[in-house]
Amino acid sequence: MKRLQTAAIALLFLSSAASAATSPWVETPGGDVRLVVLPAETDGSARAMLDIRLHDGWKTYWRDPGGSGIPPSITVSGATLTSIGFPAPRRLGDEANHYIGYDAPVRLPMKLATAARGTVTATIFLGVCKDICIPVQAELTVEPGGDGFTNPLEETAIAAAEATLPGMAGDGFRPLDGHWSADGKTISVRFEAPADAAPTDVFLSGAPFEFGAAGPVRRDGNAFVADIPVLHRPKVFDLAKNPIQLTLRSGEKTMEAPLAVE
């Protein structure tokens, strides 16, 4: 998969609006997108999601694409976006042109705060790829309303999206530590994972860092180790304030937690 800067691309800018908690679908050649926002809670917070309905054969990127492509960008007006959740991704492409993302429809749960009772607009920018990559820009607008009524279908959809997020670290499935290589171009990650599951996928993320696809997972006593390329390392960073996140997939189980890097 070539970088978007060098691929044959078309830019789509689309908008939608609805007086409901769900925007209309915005249709693109590679997939359709919509915004769902539930009514605000008493504290002003609200649950929401970006629904990406990929067409057959099309793919989109994770928050760190792994050296090829662009991560999805979401900005919100009418509310404060406090968090975006990403299901565990998959390594896609081939050895020569690999990237990290999704090859099936994906929903990104969001948390909103403050002023989420009126109109909410999400401006999104993401890449969808097949033979070419198409950067899609869209404005999605909803009116969640202030009467507290929640559409059961919308609530069920967001709950299902939240259920796809990686679980927390626990005994037998957790990060242990990470170590920089001497030149700072690689992190060796040690972790625990179920020994009887399928080979584990390992991903790192944490802006402004950029990471590549992990090398083969190997045994280290009772733990596992994988080496992950560091494609971009900022001159100044504070891992205590903004830790690197380790995401693991082992069979059908997924986990995500901060990684202590020495």
C-alpha cells in the first residue's frame, strides 16, 4: 500500500445533517460513514460513535497506520471530544507494503462532554483503500435533543461498539516492559499472553511517536517478546504524561494498556 501522498487519490468532501441522534449515511466509493450521538447525561457527557461501513474489499486505517497511510482524524463542534476508542486492528498488506487497520466495518466509540445537548457536528478525515486510497472528508451533524429520550437501536449500536474495544490488562495477558534499542530506532516489548492461543499481534501507538509493524513474536521464558520499529521519535517527550499504549490480539482476545518503557 503506497502512502497517500504518492497514490492516485480523489478527495471527497461531503456533509450531512439530521434532527435526530443519528446523521444520515454519507456514501463514498469505498464505504459509508455516519455519526451517532446519544442524549446528554445530567453531567453534560454523552456517548457517541463514528460508524464506518466499509464496502467489500476496502480497508481503512488504525490510529497509527504503521508507516503507510494516515490515521483517522475526528474533530467535534457543539461538544468537547474527550476520548475515541479503537478496536484492536490487524496487520494488512504484504511484507513490502504493510499497514495497520481494518478490513471490515468498524465502529469507533467516543465520549463527549460539555454542551452536548444541542447540535453536534463531527468533521472527519480518513483514508479508505482498495486498489487506490481515497481520503474522505465529511461533516456529520446530529441533534441529540435535550429531552433525555434514547433510541434503543442507537443505544444498542453504541453499546456493541464499546464491547469491541480491547479489554484491560490482567493476569496472563498484560504488558511487562519495553526497552529502547541503542540507536532508539526499535522498542523490544515483553508481555504475557495466553500460551495456547493463536500467534499474537502486537501494536504500539502514542502520538507524536509513529511505529511500524512488529516483528515475529518469540518466547522469553514465561513471557513473549516482539521488536517494533520506531518510525518517528520526537526530540522531546514525556512518557509519564503521555505513555505509549500496547495493544495485543491473541486469538479472539484483545488487550490494551500503557507500556512502561525503559
